[in-house]
Amino acid sequence: MPEQVKAVRDLLAIGPQTTDALADHFKGKPAKAIEQVIAALEVLGQAKQEDGIWQGV
């Protein structure tokens, strides 16, 4: 899981993305797992969502 969190943060550093676009970068396209990671990052103040698009903070 820590690797996935880092990977999502790195992807958001490149630019805003949808959950599906983020999931496309992982084997098996684990959208559900990415939703959990992105929700945790949001709670920690490291990501925010606007109109279905996630971006790093």
C-alpha cells in the first residue's frame, strides 16, 4: 500500500487526473483501491477533487 500511495502522489504531481485515469496506471486497473488511496490523501490534505478531477495539493 505505501508504494501505491507514493505512486498516486507522483501521478498527481504530473497533473490533475480522474480516478479512472489514475487506476489505468496500475496492473488490473484497481479503481476501488485507488479510490481508497485518494480518499486518504484528501483527508491528509495532499489531494483535492474538483468536478471529478483529482489534483495534488
